[in-house]
Amino acid sequence: MATATLTPKQALFVAEYLVDRNGKQAAIRAGYSPRSAEMQASRLRRIDKVQAAIAQGQAERLTQVKRTADDVVFLLEDQAFANRAEMWGTDPQTGGRCMKHPLDWPESLQRCIKSFNVVTRHAVTGDGHVDTVWTVTFVDPLKAAVSLGEHYGIFEKDRRASSLNALIGVLQDRRSRL
């Protein structure tokens, strides 16, 4: 990140801001007074060279991890809107409902798994039958939806209704492809 035109304190603010995008905390960690940190962060983010350094740092970080904002948005969309009913199938022996093997789930649903645990045991001793219990925990779809809303700015009070309608159109289009 080229910070030649920044003061040392501005450069430190940029580096700290890139850690968690929290302006007030970045200002404090850069050495500004905690009492004026929020004001200083706001002031610093309005300086063109600081904005450029932040943008450059974000671009470099994305290049380093080889991910784009679209990758993150698609993941959040999967987590918010994946059809969890696709994990169920029909047992060929009994005709009843059973959970499919997770490798048979669509990738969009696999990306929603927070944790997965498999336990095998003999439910009835001596019957020669081994029972397998799968416990699947999914990421919280509401948290993913809130993150999407924040990304698209739909919670900002001064956004126009057309922006919200555009977001709804994008999400409905994405959902129809699931």
C-alpha cells in the first residue's frame, strides 16, 4: 500500500481501519484521543489521499485472498435463501423420508453448514445393526440476510425506494435460480 503522501498517523489510521473497518477504533489504535476518535475518523475518511489509501488497501487485500465482493455476496445469498428441504429424500427401502448424504446436497446448501457431526453406535446391543446419527447445524439465515441488507444499504434511512426495489429484484432473481 503506497502511503508516501500520508502522514505517519494517517498511514497508521489506514492500516488500522483496514483491520475491521471501524473508524473510531482505528483512530484510537492510531493514537488519537478516545474522546475525539469518532470525529477524527470521520474527518480522516473525508481526506482524498486517505480514501485512496483505504481503497488501495482493500483492493490489495482482495487480490491477496483471491476473493471478490461478489463471492462474499453469493455466499451470503446461499446462506440466507438456500432451500433446506433439499437435504431430504426418500428411503428406497421403506419409502419414508430420510436425510440425503450431505455430499448429495446441492453446493448452495453445503455452503450453509456451520457444523456437522456423525456418531455411530449400536442402539440395541447384540442386534448387529449399527445406527448412524448425523447432526447438522446451519449458519443463521437471518444473520446472512442482515449482512446482505447492510451490504446493499437497504437499512440506510436516506436510500431511495428504487434502490430497495432493485435489491428485491436481484434477490428474487437469485432465489429463482436455487
